Amino acid sequence: MYVVCLRYAQTTLEAEDILQNGFIKVFSKHHLFDGKGSLEGWIKRIMVNTAIECYRQSKDKITDSIKEHHENTFHSYFPSDNTSYKDLLKLIKELPLGYRTVFNLYAIEGYSHKEIAEMLHISEGNSKSQLSRARQVLQQRLIKENTI
């Protein structure tokens, strides 16, 4: 569950806080687990929701980084190299908080834009836009790292 929290947190300390708050919810609401589905999935959903709450609390702080201007050029080149999983996680972690949150929820957790919009209190268009920009930033950084 710590790895799930790390995907959403800015720092390891923040991830630890999310993890702790999430497990407090797990233990205080254990009676709500009805035994249908996996316990791991239920706990993971609580961790993701706890991370989203943390995102909402810091939403005002990141407004400027979400509005950050990026080039609108599209690079069709996606390097097929030896980029490791850790390198990709590091690149994702460097994304602005809004981009990273939407990217994680959509690409890794599998939520739809409609679900993301409801969770983060944003529009579906905003969710799609942030995902697109996150992908552009990741592509540019992957290309840059592979040309150095």
C-alpha cells in the first residue's frame, strides 16, 4: 500500500502520512468490509481515496502548477529503450500534482474520466486535458533522457 501512496504523494513523508491515515480508516471502518471481493482491493481503494483527500486539501497550493504552460507540440517518437520501472516512476513523481494525480488514476488505477472528475471535483474535460498534458510532459522527458 505504501507504493500506492508514493504514486500520489509529493514526498516520502507525505506518502507515509497518507498510508497512516488510510490504515486508520481501514481499522476504524473494518466492519464495512462485507467479504465480497478481495480485502487487498478494498484497502487499496481506501488508500487511493485518502490520497485524493490529501490532493483536495492541497489543491489551492497547486493551482499555479496545473496552469503551467506547455508546448502544444506532439512527438510521435516514443523511445523503446531500457528505461526501467523505477525511472518511469521517478518521471511520474516529477509531474505537477494535478497531472500526476489524474495520470495515476487513469493510467494506473483504471478509473474513467467521469469517475476522476467526480473524485477530484473537476470537469471531465479538465481530467482529459490534464492527462494529455501529463503524457506530453512524460514523452518530452523520456525523449530528453534518451538523447543525453
